[in-house]
Amino acid sequence: MHMMNDRSFYYIERAVEKKDLTIERVSTGIPKLDELLQGGLPKNSVTLVSGPPGSGKSILCFHFINAGIKNGERCLYISVDQKIESLLIHANAAGFNFLPAIEKGLLKLSHIDLERSGAYHEMGDLVLTGDFDRIVLDSLSPFADTPLVLGRSVEFEKVPVIEKLSSYPSDSRPVIRYHIRKIFDFLHSVNATSMVTSELTEGGSGLSRDTISEFLADGVILLAIDPMMDRRKLTIWKMRGTKHSLRPVDITITERGIEIK
């Protein structure tokens, strides 16, 4: 076994001295959440936001995008569940008017229809060639249900089954794992800080609908609804390079978005 000598340690120490090893933070757009995250999300990280319908996943993403717009950053919002008009209405109801940012070129909204041929190619082009600072993919869940194949030029095409996994049904766990991993590879390959959402089903065993995303993401934020107590909760389940509590905090959704009590 090769052992490191004193000279090797010397060069490592010099390299550490010259480089700032602190993690640069990106605001979530919610001041109290930033405090819980030691200043915000790690820059260039991918955070999974999971929760049942109505828990505030998209609104949390609106805060994240709005913070980027205020900072003059270029933002991309990819919507799978909602068309652009519906998304803008939803955002406006939560206190976010994104039309000025779209007109200034700071925000690009894109609806991707997974039933359309070339949907994955379209998403890949948006992420890889757009030079964005912040990216939201809302929601990741439908991607787990749509078969794809990785082409020679890193293009996605919709096909009945994946060529390399043709012996598996298209909804089997190996195929879903392949789908989700390729999405995260895209997001991790660019210099952007990203949020992806996923629906949680009642009684599910994982932290996402596909039960894989939580292992690929750098951070996981869980949103929950307690109908008996008429309240919502937010839990920071994990976050790379961040000291945080696992204790849930109460949140409310108002005309100004999400507020942490």
C-alpha cells in the first residue's frame, strides 16, 4: 500500500490554505427557512421537496425562484403537472407575479408534456443549454412513469421500454431507477441550484413517490398536512454540509406564500 509522506501532507495543507472550503449558500426565499439551513441551500445542489397534494410544494418553489429573480439570476421553471397559464394563476394567488421577470428574460417557464414525442430531449435542451442559475422541476413524479432511452448524443426519446433494460416491464424498479438517475445527472451536471418536487402517497414507504430520489438528492425537505389539527408542517430531512434540526416546524400558507411560525 502506498503511504503518504511528509511532503505529500505539506502540499495538501498548502492547497487547503489557498482554497475557501466554506459552502456558498443560496436563499430559499423564506428567511426563517434560510436560518434553519445555516443561510440557505448549498450552491449547485439539488433539493427534493416532497409532500402530499396541497402541502405547499409548488409554493416553496415559487419562493425559491422569486429569490433568484430579486438577485438578478436567470431562472428556469419546468412544469409537468400544470400548463403555463395555470401555473401563473397559481403563483399569483400565492403572492408571486412572475410576468415582469418573464418580460425581462430572468425567468423562463416551460410546460413539458410527457405524452409528446421528444419530451425528454426538450427537457435536456432546456437544462443543459440554458445557462440558468436556478432550476425547478415540478413535478418529478410523472417522469418515473414514462419510459425513455439514452441516445448516443445524450438525447432522450420516448419508447415502449429502455433498450438496455428490455427484459423488465416499463414500470419496474430498475427502469424507474434509470429514469430518475438520468434526471438527476442532468441537474448535477450544470452550474445551477435546483429544486425538484415529488408527491408522497399515504402509507408510502419512501420520502418520494419513486423512493429513489431521496438518495440522489443533496437535500430533502418534507412537507406534511395534519387535517385533524388543521396545520401544515415542514421538516428538513437532510441537507448536504448543513447542521440542522430534524424537528418539524409549523408553516402557514397565506397570500404572501409560505410563512414559518
